[in-house]
Amino acid sequence: MKLTFLGGVSKVGPLSMVMEYKNTTLIFDHGMLPADPPEYPMRPPLVDLAFLTHSHLDHCGMIPSLVRMCDVNVLATHPTLEVTELLLYDSLKIANIEGYPQYYDKSDIKRTKAAFDLMGFNSKRDIGGMEIEVHSAGHIPGSMMTELRGEETVVFTGDMNTGNSRLLWGAHPVKCDTLILEATYGGEEHKDREESEKEFLDDIDDVLAKGGQAIVPAFAVGRTQEVLMVLNDRDYDVWFDGMGRTVNQIYLNHQGFLRKGKALKKAVGNANPVHSNKSRKRAKEAEVVVTTSGMVEGGPVLEYIMNKRRDPNSAIFLTGYQVEGTNGDRLLNTGMVHDRGATVPVECCVKKYDFSAHGGHSELIDFAHGCEPEKIVLMHGDKRELVAEDLDEYDVRLPVEGETIEV
Ligand SMILES: [Zn+2]
Ligand SMILES: [Zn+2]
């Protein structure tokens, strides 16, 4: 079996992996990194079938261009299909506004939607002389790990999390000969999840006691829902705004992919959606606002921040990783924010919490041992070497972009 990564292997970039087995060529993910400017994977060869692990842009962002080029079917779960469609239209809109190159158009997104071939967890398929089974990856709703059983068994994890979150149960190891494992958090440990949640809620209590507002920027896909569920532990006046609203509804339509659909339904039901200028006005004076974008780059979040930026009693509580150069990163490090060409100071308290949807270093190591592989291919992390050091009893490979390895 030959593996070639077209992107996202030596760092958290646009992931794409080609697998050649006997006479079949498969591709796993074909993403786009939404940076400024965006990053794309290398051009793919003609492939027979695509697998899409989940609906984050660094995995799904270039699928329409792949479908246009190869006319392939895309195996994925139902929530992945619906959220991917939403993100593709949004990213086309952003590309238009920002003048980024466009590798597909609306008709390609329609074609992509029709090319999806849906699979549920633990269902099986025969493809290219292999039996395929998909398992939950515990990362975001619908995220899947793929197990391929041919002469040998191979597992491709995609992004994954072994820890339990409010939204999902953690992923379980799958026995295999070759494990292709993500390593986003190589060398980094997460804080205990319950402690992070308690700290977050206690800090909100303090802000409200001072009469301030808590503005919570959150990614639309997965994080908004997780945060709403955490907030539902206490009796706050919560409003939510931005694309997370649509994603909430998609996940509520697919509750079988959640750890506890009823808990999400309750959390969403106890919060107030912003659907008009009038309701946004009310949300601006609410106790807690959860809104996109998670890195304070687009979406309604800046409007909320500009509204409270001179209020030292209010706070901005970031809930995800902040890429260098984004407003979220700028806020954390300098207390300033870019808005319509100007850089302005923000007097609110700014803090970041760890609600990661990826396994930390120890979880990655434990997961790898649990799979009992012979060979391990590490991908999607810029500190893969640190994970490799702790797995030196296995045949560990660290391919780079464009390199073909035999496993
Ligand atoms: Zn992801
Ligand atoms: Zn990723």
C-alpha cells in the first residue's frame, strides 16, 4: 500500500492523503486552511473514491474541486454532509469578498452534495477488495475514523478526541496493523475538562457580579454547541448569534450522532437566538453572548466587542485555539483589535479556556497503544516528532508533503 500526503501532514494545514492499494486509488479529505491567504493541498491524481472525515474546512474545503476534477463519490456521515455544504457556501462568499482564488463555484457545491454517499457508524462496505467500517472519532458530531480491512488492517483517524465532552463520547482505539494518526496536540497536554468548565463558569459569575457582559467567541461547528451546554449548568441570560445557529439545528436534526441530544436541545432552548437587528440590540445588553467567529475575525463578534470595549467590567472569553495574526490572538497578547482598518484598544478582560476537541499528547499515546499497530504514520501536527519519541517501540513514519511512502 502506498500513501501520499498532498497537504496538512507536517503541520495543521489543509489535509489530503492519497492511498493506493492494488488497483484502487482512494483519497482521504481534501481541505483548505482558511488563513490569509488560504492554503491549499497539492493537485490530486485521478481517484476512485473519496472519504471525508469531518466538516472542518482544513478537511473539507477543497472537496468540490476534487469532485469537479475526478467525478468521485464522497463517503461521509449525514451531519458532515450538511455542515460541509454550509461551510462551502460561506467560504465561497469570503473568497469573493477577499479576492482569493476560487477553485470551485456554486454548481460544484451542488454537484458535491449529490456525490455524497452516506454511512452511519459501524456500518460496513466492500471497496477495492477491502472491507470498510467507519467509527466515531469523538471530535465533532459526525466525525469519523475509517477502518480498512484488506490483507492488512489500516485505520485513518482524521481529527479525533478520546476524552468525553458534553457533545460527544470519546473515540475508542481500533485494532490494526497500520495506524494513520493525527498529532495536532503532540507535546501538549490538556487541562482537566471539568476544571476548565468550572473556571469558565466561575469567571462568568464574577463578570456578572460586577455588572459586566461576557462575550464568548466560539467556532460555529462543535464549539458553539459545547459552550451552550456548559453555560446551561447555570442560570444565565444567554444569547447566541452567527453561523452557530444553523449548525445547532443541523445537529439537533441528527441527535443519534450526539452523546445526549436532549441535553443540547435543552441548552439551545434555554438560550435566545439572534435573528434580527432588534434581537441583536437586546443581545448586546444580555449577560452572556456566544457568537462567531471563534478567532474574532468575521461574523457578528466584533460588533459585540466594539459595543463593550470601553467597559473594564465586561470580558471576552475565548474558547478555542487562536491562530497567530488573528484578532483573537491580538486581543490576548496586546489587548487591541483590528476593526475596519483601525487598531483600537479593548478595556475588557480577555482570557482563553481549553475546550479542545482533539486528544492531548498522553491521549494520543494511549490511543496508539490501544490500537496495537506495527506501523504508525503521524500526520496533521507540527510537533509530530514529540509523539514519535514516545512511540519508539513501533515503526513510526513521519512523511512530508508530496512524499510517497510504502506501508
Ligand atoms: Zn477538525
Ligand atoms: Zn484538522
